[in-house]
Amino acid sequence: DVKVTQSSRYLVKRTGEKVFLECVQDMDHENMFWYRQDPGLGLRLIYFSYDVKMKEKGDIPEGYSVSREKKERFSLILESASTNQTSMYLCASTTGGSGNTIYFGEGSWLTVV
Amino acid sequence: RKEVEQDPGPFNVPEGATVAFNCTYSNSASQSFFWYRQDCRKEPKLLMSVYSSGNEDGRFTAQLNRASQYISLLIRDSKLSDSATYLCVVITKAAGNKLTFGGGTRVLVKP
């Protein structure tokens, strides 16, 4: 059974804290993605990676960074959390070819107070 | 203009009725398309891929119109359990296989 695992499901952090959201997939997928989802705004792409140590900015990269040191792991980092980063964060992965199913993690609900 | 756009709805649908909605995309280089279903506070789950020739899966029919750059989803004989948000997803290989989501269309099926 294929799996994308987001290790932290629910987090509460203070403003200014550094936050790590981890995503691990066991399908040997090349492409991995981080999105945030907010009411009325849908899913917005933060960063994606199509290979180890490669990263590309999505539509809303400001305030975030990512790390892909190993193929199976894609981490999202909030260097200094702010209240406007309170959101649900979704990780996704897919193979390099087109037409392949996208697999999602279960989501990480982050509240910054 | 957003890369992928959907009517947010909600579409209020009587049980047993048919509902259809579209998703438009702006990048003509986009080559793969999907419909995902998302329930409240859950991750999206694949409903169906969208093929150039159109495809059907039970009560669900998906179509692709490349000339006008939109995909569509039609749900026949709506069930209460079809109530969800339907997301279209577009993959653009020229952009490094970037996945772009529409904002979702909310469907509410009522008895």
C-alpha cells in the first residue's frame, strides 16, 4: 500500500519559532510538493522538488524553505513562524512521468499563536 | 488570471439529479488532468484521471476540451455521499511536472 506520511498532524507553535514539517514517501517518487490550504483560497503551491537536492519555488514561497536531502523525504521549514502561516499543510508526491496518480499525506494542521 | 480556475459553488443538487461543472486552465502546455475529491478536513483523494477521449467511471464522466482549455466533471444520479469539494489538478511537464490545483467546486447533495 503506497504511502505519504506527514509526521506531525497537529501542531501549535509560537510566533517566531522555527517549525519543521516532515513528509516521507515510500514509493520512490521523484516529485514531491508542499501545499497549504486555506478556506476560500484552495490549495496553493509553496515549493516542489523533482529530484534530490533540487527545489523549485511555487506560487507562495515567501516565509518558507525546503530541504530534500534524500529522495523519500521532503521537509518544509518555517524559519520564523507567523500567525498568517496558520493553515493546513499538505504534502504530495508523484512519479516523474505525466499521467500518474498524485498521492497525498493526511495533512498537518499548524496553528501559530 | 489564475492558472487553474473553478466555480467555487456551492452547487446545491437534489438527490438523484445530475450536476456538471468545469475547470479551466491557462497553460496550453499542460498535459495531464485529474479530478480529486476532498471531504472536510481530509486530504484529497483521486476520483478519476481525465483522458483526451473522455472517460466514464460509474456515475462520473470526465471530459477534456483542449481547444478551449477546460475539463469537466459530470455526476449522474447524485447520492448524498457525493457531497464534497471537487478539485481539478493540472500537471505541466514543461514546468517540471508542476501540479496546480483549482480552488475546488463544492457540491451539496440534498434529500
